[in-house]
Amino acid sequence: MKKTLLLFLLFFGISYANYSPTVGILENESTTYPTISIIGTASSGWGTDIVMATTDGITYTLTDYTLSNGELKFRQDYDWATNWGGTNFPSGTGILNGTNNIPIQAGIYTITFNRTNATYTFIGTTFPSIGIWGPAVNSQLGYTAPDVDMNTTDGINYTLSGFYFSSGNAYFRQDNDSALTWGSTIFPSGTAVANGPSLFISGGEWFVTFNRLNGNYSFTYPSIGILGTALNGFNVADTDLITTDGFNYSISDLVLNNGEVKFRKDNLWTSNWGSAAFPSGTGTQNGLNIPVTAGTYSITFDKSTGNYTFMQQLSNSNFSLKNLTIYPNPTNKDWNFSSKEIIESIEILDILGKNIFNSNIKSENITIDTTQFNSGIYFAKISLGNSIQTIKLIKN
């Protein structure tokens, strides 16, 4: 019988070694290769691996991937026990378990890594670097100090988060070239012009945006948002809290489900706060998710200490965002406020909390002309019924 079966298999070109007499089917041979990934501040942070593809377990690739200014390492099987760093960019030889991270310039790259000899390449489009340069960045060395580089994902819009400025002057500068600068006399937001005057920056922590094509810029307080399974998940946009001083943040009438949340800064996981305590506690960097009981809450958060409170509101609050529509937002012309009940008043505040406009028209529909405002972020304090709500607005 065995001899007959062997002749049958040979006749059809099937190896006897691949035949399982126990179950009478062919067993597919498969090879599992080690996983190689990139990880670091230039991709999705030090907590998230971006896996590369391979067909032979030696050469690994990642195609058309956008990187920010920052650092990277390659590592194997999601484990720091086997990783490669380096000092050279855009190509070099990785150093096994070395202390140096590979410096990355923002751009879109096809990345290759050879697991046998540790050679790597980043081939693609490098974005121009944009930095902020001057005494506001380094009060001691001034213009002899290097720029603080901004991040970009498209080579047009650049951002800077988590940097503390001194009071002083500075320029936006491209590719560390003093002949390629933008400046302005307007703070905290405006349009910088090429080779314009230096910009005076008030000391403090600012979230900075700059558009390399049109020169639009803004210095706003860092945003603090809340997100998690108690809202719509951890992979969606934050629900931003409101601030008038950059330290104390709050939001009213936020409906939460049973679940977990965290606070984070500027929509980035590089700065996030959590704790096991509820309804109040002190959040710590990269702490546990905050457990939440379903309800409607007024929430406060102190960025300097991490202290937070969730104060439950009555479920029949008179103010409901479902009754109010604001459009378009962002806008470059008008904000239209439309409600199912009479809007008593609207107060517009700038990013520093200064009152710049009041509307006391009592109507269900109110239009505010924004052409009188500079580009940037504003807050609308809206009186509706017996409640007041503050909502963030954007003028392009």
C-alpha cells in the first residue's frame, strides 16, 4: 500500500515528505521571518512600531512613508533586546544596540534595511526645514544659536509643540539659511513676510504653526484635549478643553460613557496624563487611563500640576450643543450661529482671553463678519437660555 501511494505521489509530482498520512492532506510549508520595524519620534513615537515588509527575512522595506524631524531606530520583534541605531542620514550602517538614534529630516521616504549587514537607506523627497531662530529661542546666544526646528508632514504646514520661549525677537528661517527668513511685527498671529522685521515673542510655552507658502503663523496656548473609549475611542481627534491662560483648562456639559480617557497636549501622545483616580486626581505623564462612569460632566485640568476634576452635571442641562450650529468653522469670512432657541449674546475672545467683540442681538440666527479679525484661534462665549458655553473658533 505504501509503495502504491508513493508511486501515485511521484506520478503527480508531489513529494512524499509533504504528505501527512495521518490526515491524508498536503501540509503547506511556511517560513516565519523576524519582524523588523522603525520606531521613534520621527514616526509615531517611541511607543509605536511601524512594521516593514519582507519577502526573504533579509531585506525589509517601507514605501512612501512620511517622517517628521526627529530620531529613529530599527528593532526586531518589537523588542529592545535587538535594535539598530546610527549617526548617519539618509544612508548608513546600523550599530547593533548602539546608543545613538538615527537623525531624520522630515520628508516622504522609501526605507530599506538589511537585517544581515544592518545597512539602511532613506530615499525620497526631503522637505525644507523650517526653524525659529533668535534670542526668543536662546536668550544667551541669540542669533549665534541654532534654530529650534518645527515639524511637518507635507513640507508646507509646520508646527512646534512643547517649547518654552524667552521674551525676545526671532525669525522663521528655512534650511538654517539667514537669507531665507520671514518676520512680522504682529503677535500672536499674522502673516510673516520674506526678509521682514523680527517677530517679538512673549515668553512662555506656545503651540506654533507656520505656513511656508503664504507666511501665515500663529502662537497659541498649548491645546489640552480629552479622548478615549468613554468618548469615541483613542484613535480619533481630541475633544479640546478651553483655556484663557495656558494653565487652567475646562469644558462644560461633556457627555461621557462608561470607559476610559486620557488628557493630552497638542493632539500628541508625547505629552499625555492619566491616573487610576476618578472623579478627581493628579494625572502623571504616560499614566494609567482614567476610568469614567457614564454621565454629563464639567471637567477641569491644570497643565502645570496634572490635577483634574470631573464634576457631574444635571442631565437636563438647559444648554445643548445639539441645539446650536456654527458654520463654517474654520472660516475666512463669516461665522454663522444658528439655534433652535434665542441666542441672548455672543462674546468673542482672542487666544489670550481678551474681549474683542460683543453681539447683543437677540435672535435664533446671528452672523459675525470675521474680516476684521486676524487669522488664528478665537473663543465664543454664547449665552443660550440660562446657560453659557464657550466654543473654539478658527479664522483662516
